[in-house]
Amino acid sequence: MEDEHLMLAEQQRLVLTVVDALNRGTDVHTAVRAALAPPPASVDVDAVLRILALAPVAFQRGERPAAVLARILTAIEIYAEGGELAPHQSVDEIDDRF
């Protein structure tokens, strides 16, 4: 995958899988654990949910996972260059919406 200097390939797969699970409306933790081997820790899934809540990412259900990942990578670049990332919405709001 591209941009492995910003996010490891397994981290990118985790993001893509979380977004896919949210888009399908399934239980995120269960779906992600079933889809990835080895299954990620719940704290890692929760971290992705917090990232999806950041203003520069602003995940919306139905978005292509690759588009969401691209925004996350852009946000990482912004932060690396000294920019700030502000929360957009709570993780509970993201989880509850879907």
C-alpha cells in the first residue's frame, strides 16, 4: 500500500476494515475481529473510531473506505507539519449513528 511511511500496511487494513464494517451497519468490533488475522485488540479498533471522529476526517456512512483512508493520511501529514487536529464528534456519536 502507498504511504506506509505515514501508517503501516496493517494499520491501513484496520482502517479500511473498520470503515467497511460501519458502512455495512454491523457490530464493528465483531466484524473487524472476524475479518482480520490476527484479530486486532479492541483498543486498536477504538483508536480508529476516534480518528474517524477528527474534523479533518469527518467520516460519513457510505463513503468509500479508500477515500476515508486518504483523508486520514492527509490529516497525519498536516499534524506532522505542525498543524492541529480537533475532534469533530464523539466516538459514541459515530458508533451510535450506524
